[in-house]
Amino acid sequence: MKLTLTEEQEMLKKTARDFLTDKCPKTFVTQMEESETGYSRELWHQMAELGWIGLAFPEKYGGGDMNFLDLAVLLEEMGRACLPGPFFSTVVLGGLSILDVGSEEQKQEYLPKLIRGEKIFTLALNEPAPYLRGQNYDASSVTTKAIPDEGNYILNGTKLFVPDAHIADYLLCVTRTKPENGVTIFMIDAKNPQINYTLLKSIAGDKLCEVVFSQLPVPKANILGHPGQQWSTVQKIIERAAVATCCQMVGNLQRVLEMTLNYAKERKQFDRPIGSFQIIQHYCADMATDVDSARFSTYQAAWMISEGLPCTKEVAVAKAWIGEASQRIIDLAHQIHGAIGATMEHELHHYTRRAIAGDLAFGDANFYREVVAKEMGL
């Protein structure tokens, strides 16, 4: 693993930063949070034209033929800009999952539409019961059932915190088709009137939904991969999503560090910048240490995913570390900013809310500590 970005990755990073600085100011982020859809169609199609949506997909489907590490660079810049919209759900949760287990026919049907920005995808995974019991991800947490019915299936169940479900064209739904570990992934037409969507309030202002399936018929042809054998695929999806979340959080926290440093240099007390006081210097040094450590562990995991290497421990280390590091960084940023950092007029609140949401997404720090311990044989 190289510790520096390639020339192509540096160009991608600069292009993304310039574009998002222009197209995604914090006024736009606030507007999208307050809107029902949570995204701009115009911006979505511009990202498709830039090749971002298809970046990590093979050229034969219309993609950029780049890898997950390249996508990590782009996701970091999106996190830095607090970019709203369905990029994560469509690309990370939807498209890459189809690429993993979809048949060639399914890939040819869905991926070109996704890459051109014509269709929005998302993953329906989380369910109410595990949250009520304080559990995290395991096969037993899947209770949405798909029952065979004359060659097709009937789906019943409730999914929680499904990102962008209300604007999606397709849902990848994780269901139980057999007892124990019999998990199957279905591709579902999200516009079916038998699906009920309810927007949930989110601390980050992103669009999360409760999705209820009631006697929903789904053709057998809509199964992704082998029926009843997809829990290992779900685990892979969760690991990749956890690292992608870490990438966005790294960008988020890097921007928090930058704005805090600028404030410490400009804000004066006792006729001197507050950054000249040792305690503020130590706070900023601690923030920088946490950001760099988070970036290293995140990119190590992203590189291993790109190389197809087993990386359960590395993913867990990255997500556990950044979950707690984000709390420390945000806390210090608010201490240095003082009261101004707690106002809605200051942009720090955008990053604070997203850092909290990022820690919880796809397993929090405590969950991944347990994963690390298990990987070490404890």
C-alpha cells in the first residue's frame, strides 16, 4: 500500500474540490436538508456527466474502470463538502452490490442506467427489532420475509433508515427466505404502490425512510445471486459501506480541523490570537493527530477492498477509531469556537451533525470493537 495518492487521484481530488466548492456551498446544503427530495436533479446529472457515478464500474457498462480506492478519494471530498443526495445509496449500496452478485443480464440492464444518472438505487437492510434489542448486524436480525408463491415471492416486513428510498427507482431488499442464515437479496421496483414510505427525522438532515412491504409480489427473476445464500454478500456490503462512511467522515473532520485552525489564528483575546495559547495549540495538535490517524486506517481498509483482500479487522479498526475520534475532534472544535460554533449561522453544525450520524451508520464504535476483538481470537 502506497501512502501517497497517484497523479490521477490527485487530479480527481482537485477536480472534485473545485466543483463542490462552487456547486455545494453551505446555503445549498441547508436548502437540500429543508427540501423533501434532499437533492438537486441538475447537480445529479452534472456528476453523471463528470463520470463520478460510474467511476468505480467497468468500462463495458459505461463506467470509468477505476477502483474502490479511487472512489474513496472522491467520497472524502464529498464528505468535506457535506454533499447531499443519493450518491452513496446509489453507488455504494446499490450499484456495487449489483456488481458483486448480479447476473450478467442484471448488470447489463441496471448498471448503464445507474451510471448515466437515469436511475436511483438504495439498499433496504436495517429493521426495527435489532435496534430495540440493542443488537447490531447478524443474519438473525433479518426478519422481513419472502415466501414462495407460484414461482414468485411475496414480501412482508418493515425496513428502517433506508437512505433516499422515497426518491429511489429500485430497492435492493435483504430478506429471509429460509430459517437461520437463509438470506436473499431482491431487486424491487421502488415505485410499486404496495410499498409505503415514511420520511424519518435525521440528525444529519439526510433523507432516511421507514419502508413497509405488505403482501408485495416480486418475480423470482429479481433475485440477486443465489437465493438463501446471501448473508456473506450482505456482510461484504456492510464492510464496504462502513469504509465508504469513514471516507466521508475523514473529509468532514479535515474540514472541521481547517476551519478551527483558521478561527484560532483570527480570533483574538487579550490582544493576541487565541491560537498563541498553549492549550489551544494542544487542542489543535490533538485534532490533527486524530484526523491523520483516521485517514491512514481508512485508506488502508479502502486499499484492501480494492485489492480484494480479506479486511474485516482493518475495516473494524477504521470505523471504531473514526467513530470515537470524531467525537473528540468535534468536541475540541466547539470548545475553540465557543458560542459561535453552536449557532445555525456558522457552518460547524453541518459537520457536527454528520459526524454523529457517521459514527452510528453501519455499526458504531462499540460494535466494531467487538469485531476487532473477535478477529484477534478473543
